[in-house]
Amino acid sequence: MLDEKALRGKIIEKGLSTTEISKQLNINPSTFYRKAKNSSFTIADIDKMIDILGLTKADAIRIFLYR
């Protein structure tokens, strides 16, 4: 399960938008929103977001493995 609020918070904290993240993931912004709502990001998507956002292991676990 994805902690969507925490992910959006980290995106804003980095001064980025979901549209900018979508471009870096090579997906349409609407696809980004759908994947966020359905917790359906691929491992490759998550790996890229960890790099783009400079997430620590703890942050990544908290955001992408949220219960």
C-alpha cells in the first residue's frame, strides 16, 4: 500500500510537481495519478522516484510499504 500523502509531501518538499515526476518516469500525469490511487507503481517506477526524490531507505519503506 502506498502512503500517497507522504509521497506528495516529498515531491513538494523537493520543489517538484507530480507532472514533473511523471515526465521523469516517462508516463502520462493521469497514469501517475491512477498508479498512486491504485498503489500500482512498478518496482522500476519506485526505484526512479527514490533516486529523483533522494529518499532514504526509511522514507522509501514508509511511503511505498505503508499499511
